[in-house]
Amino acid sequence: MKSIEKAGLQPAFSHDGRDLTDGRAYATLRSDRLLRFPNVPELSDERRQLLDELEARIGHVFCDAQLLDRSLTHRSFAHEHEAEGYRHNESMELLGDSILGFLVCEWLLERFPNEGEGRLSKMKAFLVSERTLDDLARDIELGRYLRLNRGEEKTGGREKRTILVDTFEALMAAIYLDGGIDVVRRFLRANMHTLFAIMDPADLTATDYKSALQEALQASGLHVPVYQISDVIGPDHRRTFCVDVVIDGDQFARGEGQSIKRAEQEAAKRAITRLMNDTVSIDDEPVEAEE
């Protein structure tokens, strides 16, 4: 409030007297106007307990639990239960996608203020890609909390990449509408710091070791790699996956990660390192003179 008065601006208030300079109050008003619908069913105790679990994973307790619930509601469920007042999350996906893009760009510019647009765009494309968002969604076990109809349940909807990615975007919108941009920023920076740590504008293969490995193998006349899960370590809520990358029948390298995708990337990274070392060793071998 003081900073606003210093700047010569007048505090803004909603029609019901809420101070809109308070980000939380403004976010609540925004959610009231945009996404609240009449006759939405009350949350059951079982559903409330599930949402409490997700809030703990996110690190944000919602003022409006119905907003969180809507972000997790797939169109299949909403259409099946439309008469009960349920609404799907598709409009929230659009907002969440924009918020993700904005915050990722902001962070990239902080880390690489002198980098050109081309490299920044490539790094952003990786950081907001389906593969990355799918990993982030699985890290918080987002599929566990979805509302799906029976058809989607039977076809493994809770594990489908497209559904998880779309729901993750909707969830970002829900966090923003309930708590404001700073809450989303904190969540993303806590969950994406390892991805940002590997960003290197001078070596963009770091964003996709699997593609880089495949290209290197094809250039060497070798077959495409095969990734196999060799082990799963730890309890269900904090599993570590071990993945082998197999090249022409040879177990070439192993990677570990909190998701299968990340373990595959780590295995590919180690395979690239081994390929490079093997090539150097061959090149350094003395050539015997012909008699």
C-alpha cells in the first residue's frame, strides 16, 4: 500500500470493499469473476482429502478449493456430469500456458541477460515442451487427482501425456487466480531448478540428450538406441527409476531419475560421454607403419 501511495496512485477497492492492492484479495476477486459458477457441487470429504494432498505437494493452500478442483476436471467428466454443475478445465489451460511461457522467459532473461533471441527461444521451447511438462506433472503425481469419466479411466487416462500436460497448465492458472503470480513463480522455480541448471546456450544438446545421441549414432552408422527400465528404487511416493540405453545389443550406459523420462535423458547423456571418449581413444591409438 505504501509503495502505491508513494507513486502517487490511489488504492483500488472492489465493489465489496476488498483492497485490490493486496495481491491475494485481487486474485480472489479475479477468480470470483472469471471462474465461479452457480450450483457447483460441494466437495466430498474424500475429494477434499485428495485436494489437501495435492496442495501439500504444490506448497499452496487454496482460498477457493473449487478453483483447484475445476483445474483438475477433464472434459470427459464434465460432460458426463454437466447436469450436476461441473465445468471442465480447458479455458484454464489457455491461461496457464501463457503464464508458463511468461515466467520461463522471465527466468531465462535473468540467467542469460546477454543471450540472443534465437538461443533463448530454443531453451524456452524445451522448458515448456510437452515432455518437460509431462515430467513436472508426474513429479507431483498429478494423474492421481484428476476427475475423469469411466471411459478415460479404463483407457489409462491418468497416465496419458496430453491429459497430464493440459491439466498441469490448468493447474498453473488455478494457482495464479487463487494466489497470484508470485505463488506460481515460487512453485515453478522450486520444481524446475534442475532443468534450468543444465541450460547452456553454448550447448543446446543439454536440453535433449536423447535426440543428440540418436543423431550421433546415425552419423556413426549404428542403430537407434533402445531404452529399458532396469530397476525401480525407493517407496512409491519417491521412486527412482534406473534406465539402461542399449545400442546394438550392448548395455551401453545407465541413467537414474525421479521419472522415466529423466532417467532416459541421463542415460543418453552418459552414452554420449562414452561415445566421445571411445572416439578419442581410437583416434589416439598409434598407427602401425606399413611394411
